[in-house]
Amino acid sequence: MEVRDCKPAIIAPSKFEAQLLSDLLRNAGTSEACVFTDTASALDGLFRGRANMVFLMEDGGGGALELVRQLRRSRQHPLRKAPVFIVSAALTLALAERCRIAGANAIIGKPISSAVLSNTIKKVLAKPRPFIEGDNYVGPCRRAGIVTAGTGKHRRQTDPVI
């Protein structure tokens, strides 16, 4: 699948964040995104939607990770095996580990650009991880690791090198 064939669904706490991510995805070459601002109704909305990948904005409350777990464990959901991307302002090793355990394919740190989104989507689509269904975990193989995108801990030239 190419980036232009992607039909993203965006789940964000505010319509402004969703619009920003939608614009960045459109600039990266994807089609028009389905947007949800309520995580409670998003799972049902995704069931009826035409999306083939999901972008969730993590605000620190853990609602995005819980939605990923629910999506992966729902046997009838058409997006159960779809790529799931988490976008977060706090890209830490602990958050990346929680996303991996929840079943996300990739985590993207803010600030983001169309190029970062496009490259992350290409990485995930180029190397699909096998889907695992176990008693304690459902999602892409955790041993293969999670794709992380963003500039990481040191984003400025003035940041001290440790």
C-alpha cells in the first residue's frame, strides 16, 4: 500500500488538533481523513467508517492507549489489524513501551511535519509486523519493536549532549 492509498481516521481530543493532523496528512499525500473528537464514540464510528489506518492523539490521560487495546481485542472490528499510530507531545521511552504493549504500530513525537508523517507511514507499511493473538496480548508482534518518529530528546542545537 502506498501513502496515497491511505484513508486515515483521526481521534483527537479537540477539533483543532484533529484539523492540524488532517492537514499534515493531506500534505503527505493521503486522502481525506475521518475525524472523531470523542473517544467513546470513536470505536463505533471506526466500525462504520471507510478508514484503513488510525491516528490517535495521546494527551497523557491514557485514553488513546485504552482505545488501542479495545480496538485490538474486538474480534468483529474491521480495523482490528489496521496500522495504529499514536501522536504525542511527550515522546519518552516509557510511553513508547506502553504504546508497544497496547498494540500500536508507531509513535510519533510532536512537533511533526508532513515529511515525518509520510516517512513513518512508509516505514510501517514497508515492514508489516505479524499480528499476534494471545491470552494477554493482541496486536502486532512486540519483539519486532515499535516504530518511533520524531526528533527525540535533543531537538535543539543548544540542548546539552549527555
